[in-house]
Amino acid sequence: MIQKRIISEINEINSSPKTQARFINDDFLQWEVKIVGPENSPYKDGIFSLKIIFPITYPFNSPKITFITPIYHPNIDSNGNICLGTLNSHWSPLCTISKSILLIMLILENPDPENPLMPDIAQLFKTNKSMYFELAKELTKTYAI
């Protein structure tokens, strides 16, 4: 059952022009997904790699999704961990990887400085949004383009 669901989900992701997924080392429980930074964000034009590791209990337990590409964002730490409830405590079997990626794209467009993994970046976002945008754009140019 798990393999059928995962294959269905990778096909769904690969049907979108803004995402591309592949198995890592032919292991269907580990993916690399590339996403294009949202238009209305400092990540525009960037291509970001994510790593997804599925537990054998998927879809009843959430996969681990992390950024491989460095990114300057208050809700994503330097190890690529993402602060997003659906990926962690609010997961249900009705959630899909496509929906999770959509939520990641939304948080790239609309950071949540009230629930940061990177408090310094969140503070800059709150107090000097233009400087935050410049730093995020610069890091995107360095690592994601």
C-alpha cells in the first residue's frame, strides 16, 4: 500500500511545472524534490532542493521534509528544518506531499515571524522587511540560481 501511494504522489508532483521529484538511490522512501521559488517572494527565480524521507508507517505518520539548499527564512533553520505544523504535529493520512509542498511555498511567500526557528531573522523581518528581502535575495542568488 505504501509503495502505491508514494508512486501516485511522485507522479502528481511531477505533473506540475514548478516541482520535480525523484527517488534518491532508487529508494522510494527517500526523495529529492526541486521547487521554484514563489514569484511574490525574495526567493523568486531560485530552485530549491528538498529532501523527503518517508517512514515505513506513511501515510499514518508524517515524512521528514528538509531543505537541502540553504535559505534565509525565519521558519527554516540552518539544517533545513521547517517550522510548519502540518509537517509535524498536525499530520494526518489525508495530507499529501503535494499539499505539504504547497504549504512550504506559502510559507516562503508569507513567513511567520511569530513562530520562528531563526529568531534573529524573524526579528529582522518584523523590524526591517526591506533588509530581510535583500538578504534573502542575496542568499537565493548565491545558492539557488
